[in-house]
Amino acid sequence: MPGNTLYIVVPCYNEEEVLPETARRLGDKLRALMEAGKIDPRSRVLFVNDGSKDKTWEIIQRLHREDGLMCGVDLTRNRGHQNALLAGLMTAKDRADMVISMDADLQDDVDAADAMVDKYLDGVDIVYGVRSSRKKDTFFKRTTAEGFYRMMDLLGAETVFNHADYRLMSKRALEGLAQFTEVNLFLRGIVPMIGYRTDTVEYERGERFAGESKYPLKKMLAFALEGVTSLSVRPLRMITGLGFLVFLISLIMILYNVVRWATGNTVAGWASLACSVWFIGGLILLSLGVIGEYLGKLYLESKDRPRFLIREVLDGETDQKDS
Ligand code: UDP
Ligand code: MG
């Protein structure tokens, strides 16, 4: 059966508590799909250790020894979720025909993988896992996360609503992805740019199986900023619009003052003056900040540094590779 090798890529950062269970469930899923004849026996689970400080890599090594279906990639240090995921996708690309990416914490419903594989077999290249509800997320996580999607949209960063990084991609879609060489990586914004036939699969998002979220509010805000500034120039355009508006207002003010002067009504107003100085000053600083944000991106892109470095790959061949 040519062309049906599936790799499930799982980035892991300090996930020692969930890994054994995740491996068990993903192993079961792979075996079930193999038995159903939908995927090739060479299919694997590929864990990416993103420079964890706990025993994550030791556990991956043990899983690999005990079960041939479990493979691993060890990064040289922590590079963040998106880069770790990319490292996994790029490693799997050369070995698989389709790759599913998912989080280590089992929040994404493993059973949705069946529908993804079915769609792939129907000729779809990218299948997005979309959360049908977030009932099990905490109120805080739910509102901040949904606010995140809305804000992204408002600021011109197109993404698939309520889709995180649970998705299936075909080999050629991954080859497309490999050509996006940006270091400011925001995968869920880039993947829709690849094109090909796409589809979605709905699933219920569960609770984190164990351990705590590796995305506290601070990281989430940084992630949102990363997404907006790496996908869209709309904030820059907004600044232009704002500048234009302020300019218009000042024109009207000048006109008004001239009329007042001509009619002999000049009264000193300190408060309005002070307020407008602060207002304009604030606007200028904010605008400079936004421009600086983009300049910083440009600076980082111009350096063209590697997005990840691989220390070791654990698979059948156990080869070593840099990227
Ligand atoms: N992750 C990673 N590197 C990091 C942070 C997170 O590889 O620096 C992984 C983490 O192990 C998990 C996934 O990214 O598999 C998503 O993280 P998490 O579940 O904590 O995020 P949340 O679901 O709370 O948004
Ligand atoms: Mg999670």
C-alpha cells in the first residue's frame, strides 16, 4: 500500500507526567489504524523534546526501546512550541506521507485522527482540527483564547477560528511549508497560505491530562503579538489612519482658533492644552512601538538564524542530523 505512512508529531516541554499515557493512547491509535488497513505499518509517533528540564527525554528514550512505534527528536535547547513543532514536522516530512501534529497533554481528541486520515485518503492535503466547544477549559482560558482569535482577526491575521495546532498535513503540503523560511514562526497563520484542498474535523477539547499549561497568559500575549506582527501589516496601516485623523482634527482646531481670534475671543485654556500634549505624546510613543515591533522582526529575519537544532533523532535508523 504505497503512500499511507502516518507520523504523529508531538512537541513536549516538561511533559513527564503525561508522556506515558500519551504514548499508550497514540500507540493504540496507530495500531488500530494499521489493523484497519488505513495506514502503513511503517507509521510512527514522533516526540520532540523541546529542551525539557525534567525527565521527558529519558522517558522518550525508554518508550523508544520498549515500543518500536515510538520515535523521538531531541532539540539542543528549548526553542518554544512552534519551533519544536516545526522541527518535528520537518523530520517527519522525509519519512511519512501524512503527518498529524498534536499537543502532548491529550487535550486534543485522539479519536479525531480517524476522520483526518479518512479525509487524507479522500485526497485532502490539509485537515484542520477545530474545537467544537471549550466547555472543559477554565472560564479564564476560554475567554482569553477566544478573545485571542477575535483580536487576531481584527488586526488582519487570518487564521482558522478555534483551530490550534492539531492538524493533518500531506507530504506535499509539508514540502510547501518548508519553503516558508521565516524565523518569526506562527504556524497556524502560515499553513492556510500553502493552499491545496483543505477541510476541517470537529472535536471536543478535553482537559489537560496531567501537569500544568505551558502557556501562561504572558506567553499567550507574546504569541498573539507574534501572530499579528508576523502575518499582517494592518497595525502599521492603522497608525497611518490614526495619524491622518489627528491631522484632520488639528486642522479643524486651527480653523476654530482663527475664527475665535478674529471675533476677539481668546481665552487661555491650560487643561485642554495639557491633555492634548499627553494624548498626542502617547499616540506617538505607541505608534513608534508598533513600528519598532516590525523593525525588530525585520532584524531577526535578516539574521536568518536556524529555527531549531537537533541533537539526536531516535528512529529505526538512529541517525544524527542538523538543520
Ligand atoms: N510546548 C513546547 N515548548 C514550549 C512550550 C510548550 O514544546 O516551550 C508544548 C507542550 O509540551 C504541549 C504543547 O506545546 O505539548 C502545548 O502546550 P500546552 O498544552 O501547555 O498549552 P495550552 O494547551 O495550555 O495552550
Ligand atoms: Mg494544552
